[in-house]
Amino acid sequence: MDLDVFIERHRASWQRLEQLVKRSGRLSGPEADELVELYQRVTTHLSTVRSRMPDPATVERLSSLVAGARAALTGAHTPAWRVVTRFFTHRLPAAIYLGWRWWVPAGLAFYLVTGVIAAWIASNPEVQATIAAPDEIREMTKAGGAYEAYYSSGPAGSFAAQVWTNNAWITAACLLLGVLFAIPPIYLLFTNALNVAVGIGLMFGAGRGELFLGLLAPHGLLELTAVFVAAGIGMRLGWQVIDPGPRTRAAALAAEGRSVVAVALGLVVVLLVSGVLEGFVTPSSLPTWARVGIGVVAEVLFLLYVFVVGRRAAQEGETGDVDAREREDVAPVSV
């Protein structure tokens, strides 16, 4: 096929489509129908040129023309900055807020289990002996020991990045593996509660519990809340497998899965903040009250973000899902 002949044969159609695109906001009914027809025709022309005679200049011209026609037919895309802004002011806080009935009880259960196990370990030397030898426990709990030195074990920047990455993997596992009947998030919550309880129990058993809590609180409040959110949202995802309600199981999982992705992206930012706190605030020379105060402020700001901004967004109809125009078409279901 000769390219020059092809261009000459279809030049009028391309020029007409270009004219209609420029006047897209003022088209009559017949002109709008013509725009649709020419868009489909020129899309075929572009495919033909690409496959049979891939001339860069012609491909670029037709690609630009097709893109302009598509935008005229579907409407201009929302600017990226506006999409990002709406994500953090509406979609993300609403998704977290709407899952509070899952993650708040998960957090309360975590603290209850952690407290009971820690008290049991702290008050029973024989239980401590099953965890490690007495000499090893003394090494871990002494001044400058493993528990205290951990937070200054490396340069603050690299340590914060390491913590951020590790916590991101844990929250991602809670969110994504929740689809397995909500079992993995429960398991991960329990193992984390057990690890925290061992540290608290051993340090309180050595008479240095307040110091340990002073090291844990600056970053731990926000970090653990992020884990609770991930576990709760993950369990809610798993519940859709068990009881999807009036929707089909596939439709329920799809809708819930899109909200899970929104929460996962948002928690990356939350965990970045907690990682910075753990890398720079926890091991700092600030007095304990100041370090703990910074952690409390970060936690309060997050909770206000969820229960004020998120609640308002949810009342406006935000669900954490993508916009309706970006979802798949679904058949109606009876309720």
C-alpha cells in the first residue's frame, strides 16, 4: 500500500475530524454523530498505518487527532493534581473511616492481648526463662542493651527507610491476604502482639518498663494504628468472600478491593511518618515527655483526619471506591 495515496485518499476525513474537534463544545446533533463516525474511521486509519506502513510523522499526526477526538467525546480528564488532592481529602479518609468498625476492635483486642501477655511475662520469672537464658535477658534489658540500642543501631535516615519498608510489607500482607477468609490479618496481629508483649514484659520484669514504653510510644502509636487499619480493612475484604450480601461475590470483592488499594497507598504515607519518627525522634536526646508528646500529636492528627475529614467525606457519599465512570458496568441486583 502506497502511503502517499493513502494520505491523499483520507485527507478530507482527517481535516473534517480536526474541524469538529476544534468546535466540540458547539456541535449540533448531526455534527456530534459525524464526530463519532469519523473518530471510529480515523482510529482504523491509525491502526492501518501502524501495521502496514509505520511512517512516524503520519502515526504522530493521527495519534494526536484520535486523542483529541476521544477527549471531545468523553470529556477532558481531571488534572492529576486535582485527582491526588481529592484522593487525600475524600477517598482515602472515607475508606479508612468506613472500616472503623473493623480496625478499632482489632486495635483494642491487640492492646488487651499485649497487656495480658506482657503482665504474665513480667510477673513470672519461670516464663521469662522459657524465652531466653537469664544472662541473655540481662544483656537485652540492661542500659544500652539490645532493646534500647535497637533504635540507634544505624544512621537515622537508613534506619527510617528500613523500618518504613518492613512495616509497609506487614500492612500490605494484612490488606491483600485478608481475602483468604480474614485469617492472615488475625495471625499477623497476634504475632505482632506477642512480639511487643515479650519486649514489654521482659523490660518491666527488669524494672525498666517505663523506659521501654518511652522508646516505643513516639513512633509506635501511629505505626500500630496503621497496622490495625490494614488488618481491619483486610478482614473486611475477607468477609466479602464469606458474606458478599446482595451483590455477587465477584462484584463485592472488586468494590472492596479497590478501597483496599486506596488504603494501601495511603498507609504508605502514614508509615513513612512513623518511620521518620522512629529513625529521628525515638533515639533523639529529647526528654521522654517531648518524644512521647510528638508521638501522641501524630496519633491525634491521624485520628482527627479519619474521624473528622473521613466522616465528612463519607456523609457526602464517598465510599473509598473509584469514580463511577471508572468502574465496570454491573447488572442490577435485588436487595
